[in-house]
Amino acid sequence: MNDDDFKLDIEDEEVYNLKDFEPDGTDYQQNKLSNSLDLIYSLISEEIKTHEKNCIVGIYLKTQETIILKPKGNFFRDFGYSKTLNGNIYVFLNKLESLYLLQRGNLIIYLGNEKFNHYLDGYINNFNVNELYSLNLQHFYSFLCSSDLKKYQVFAYLKRLGYLIKEYDGLKNHPPPIFQIGVQDKSMYQDIFTKGFRDKHYFGYKEIFERLRVIPSAQNFESLQKNYESDFEIHFNVWKPRNNFSKKNLPVPDFMICMVDEFPKINDVYSLLNKVIKPEKKSDTKPKSNKVQTRNNLKKDKEKTERDKERERERERDFKLKNNGRNVILAKVDNGVNFISLSEMDFESVSLY
Amino acid sequence: MILLPVVDNDVLIFDVEVVKELRTHGILGELSGTLASAPQQNNLLGLPLILTVYEILWLVDLGLGKLIDGTKLPVPQIMSPDRHKMINTNKGGSFYHVKYGYTQDQLSNEEISVDKFRCQVNESSYKVFKYLKSKGYWILPGLKFGGTFVAYPGDPILFHSHLIVEPISEVNYLDLVVSGRLATGVKKLFVIGDFEGIEDEDLHKEIKDIEIEGTSIGETESRDTELKDTELKDTELKDTESKNTESKNTESKNTESKNTESGDSISHNIHSIFSIEWAGFG
């Protein structure tokens, strides 16, 4: 968010200089190595500090949530949910969100105690935050179990890139996707004996063959007809950075992320896809190019060969094939975060032949 | 002895000094936190350092580290904002500080058994890890290259990795082809290995043997680091050669006779390390 952050240019420093093939025992190489290491050590030991004006104060409760007394700043566009207690509106953050802000130096977290709970319940009118213990990073990390930690790594990775993230909360805020049997009937058998086939006159074999669907294929959303049992869960809804984002009225997520240890079996994939919020229909129309119709451009268009046009059609077709269905992204933590995108292919409505 | 605080199934390091010390043993871990000075990027991350299961086991088995309960931390300090404020002369106003964590002597002394980590690992993977470590390689998890590990000839910060490593039990013929091709494409060697039939004690003996030879794994504290580095280099050279089927017969000219002997004895005992390459006939 801060422009200065990007100007730090870590890549320009010796940290990410071209690597060598193997140690050659020279002093030059030794120096290079120790310089890089020193730079990294100095960067990672840099203190986390917050200007008092930007600082948010939170109190970690026994419910494993952090209550924010006075929320401010841009982070609350997607972070937390608000709740009214005794006439006051507070924002509650979950562990991942709290830790992200704590580590970034935007939040100070105190450990709540009995007295503070009484204050929240309305038994005490006044409460001074300075009476509480403050938590450092190690303390807060010790509240996280291993699966939380993995989730946090994925969460923080995407947050650092600027994405908006909420934990997946089922399909309740969105219309459930429905499976509709396609316009064309499925099997050849049905084709021949249904009315649709017979209410037309055919004047050649070619037309008949075109009308017959000889290759049966699975349809998008077909897995919704059945309930699949699986341990795989979707963990995050992710949105690209956007202006009109509202926590109360969540738009359809751009990506949905599932944390995995092992690649899912086919039943798990179906179960995951059934939990995916139905993506908004992507418009087929391409953004119109702003090319001015000059004589030169027209000439170029004419010069476009048949082959070029065909290639373009193929590209469009492949795009449709991949993007018409549902999509889920699998994330695995193994020396950094690795993402794999898994999409339903639309062989039914896109004709390849 | 390095204290390794355990939280659930992870070991998290919050002390830069410990990170430095681990690196002298060739233990890299994974930096995972947001960097205070550059919070919107993922190229270089900050504390805490998360250790992999293999690294934890290796540290404990060689007596370099001790697992302790990481959830039992000292009582947090009362932080009145004034005490932690720092006046910034440039812009004015004060700053709050958030500390990373505790130093080694502040941590609890309650030891935790290593068993819960041992049952998480694939045993042959761990043996391969130990073997490569004893050969002086630096090891990182290898999912990005389709293996269990990737092995580097030196600190990964400066050197490219040479090997993609996978225990044989995880490999079928299809994997051989796929990974072998991939490895050739990224100019690495695909190495598969296993220690079936070799008892853990023997492996320890192997590592001990190499220790005597001078790679000083396990004893690094007392040794001069410069000495260590050069000697590591020697064994590495020899090692890559013994793995490289084509150059099996060529001998490294510079290695002393003593080194070659012990090198031979290693290759006699541990014969199940293979390298996969596309043979360039014709």
C-alpha cells in the first residue's frame, strides 16, 4: 500500500544477485556470501514499530478473537465483523487477521482478563487498557496450531500482494448453483427417439451426423446432482483489489482457496466444486480495441490470413473451455506457498469438432 | 544446545541469533513473517523461522537442539505506552514497539519428546536427508521442482541447487521419466536413493566416519568455520562425481589419498544412490 515499500528494492541488493554454480573457496565468494547474509539478518531483525497516530489497539479474548475498540484505516474493508455490545459497536478480528496486523506493525494486542470481560458485559464503566499485558509476536504465534499456521502463511502471502480475503463461510450469502440439463440431449439413443430430433427434415447425412451427439460428455455443474463426502474444505474466499468492496454485501469471490496436503481424489474434487460459489457469468464480448480506423490498420486487417483468424478462434474456444465452469485453487505450503488452479472443463457446450 | 520451542507440530524461531547459529549448521528453515520494512512483498520474508520436520529431527538426533514447550512463555510485560515510546526526531510523534519474542535464556526448560515429529516423517526420506546433510549439502523442501528435497552445494542464497532428491520408495517408472526430464530442463540432477537394509545405527556410523574425515557435522561449534567450508567443498566434488555415472571412473586430482579411501568406503556401504539422466548416445 505504501509506495515506499516497493522502492526498497530488495532485489537490487546483493541478496538476489546472480547465483554462483558452486563454492570455489575464494575470498571474493566468501565476502559476497557474508554480505548477503548480513543484509538479510539486518532486515529481519528490524524492529516492528507503529506511529501512535496509525496504531490500532486490540484486546485478545478467550473466544480466540481480537476485539478492536476504535477501528480505523483501510484494513477493515475486508477484516473482521462488527458486533454491538452494550450499545457500543466493536469490530472483532479472527486470529489470522490479528496476527497479520500485529506483524505489520499496525496493531498492538493486549491479553484480555476478567476485569476487561466485566467491562464488556457492562458491569464496570471505566477501563484502562494500560492495566493489561501486551503480547509480542511469539506469544501470539503460540496460540496458533499447525493448521492455523499453514493457513496464516497462505493468508498473509495473499494479503501482502493486496488481495481481499475472508474465510469461507459456506454458500449462505449466495444463491446455490443449480445444475440444468443442457439444451442438447445427452446420449445418441435419446437423440434419435426424442421429438427434437424428428421435428426437422434432413436433406443429407452430414446434417444428421451433426445433429447426433455421438460423443457423450460430462456437463458443468453435473456433480451437484449428488452429495459427495470428503474431508476437503474450502478455506478462503479471495477477491482482486477493488473499490466497491463491502463486508456486509459480499460480492462473488474471484478465487476460492483450499489448503491441501495431498492432491484430492476425484470424489474430493467433486465435493470441493460443489462448495464453490457459482461464478458470475463472464461476458463473452471482448473489450473493444481503441484502434483508430486508419487506412494502415484496415490494410493490416485485410492482410490477416485465414490461418490467423483460425488461431484466434481456437484461442477463444480454449478460453471458454477452461473458464465456463467452476474453479477452485489448491494451496500447499512447502518452502513458500504453491498454488494450483483446478477448473471444470466445459466439453459439453463448447464444440471441438 | 539450541532450544527449539515447539508449538503444536511446528518449531518457530523468533531470535535472529538462533537463526544465525542454525545457518552455521546448514539448517535453513523457512522465513515466513511479514518483513517490517517491506510489508507488501513476498520475495524476502521475516521472522519467525519455521523449521521443517526433517531439520528438527536432524538437530535433535545430532544433539544440537533440544525441543522445549513453546506455549509456556514468560508472563508478558505490562506495556505502558510511555515506556515503549521512542521519539522520532525527523517527523515527530512517538512509536509503539512490538517485540518479536524471547531470547534463548528466557524460554522454558520443559523438554518435549521428539516422538511426535518422528512419526510424521517418511523414514527413507529422512535417511536420505541425513545422508545428504552428512555430505555437506544444504537442503530445502523440493515441491517446486517436483521432488522431496532440493540439495544445494552451499548456502542457497548464493548457489544454485544441483540435485532434486526423492527416496526410491516414492518413485515409479513414470516418475523417473517425468522428473528426469524436468531435472535436465532445469540443469539439475535427479537423484533417487534409499537405505533399505541399512540400520539407522550404521547410518550414524557413516556420519560419524565422515565427521572424523573432517566435514565436522555435529561438531561445528568447536571448529573454525573457514576450515569447515573448504573441506565440505572437497567432499562435495567427490560426491557429485560418484553420483555422476559418466564420470564415475575419473578421479579428482586434488583430493588426498586419505580422503579418497574413506570416500570409497562410503560408496561401498551406501550403494543405493542413483542418478537419473538422459543418456546422450549418438
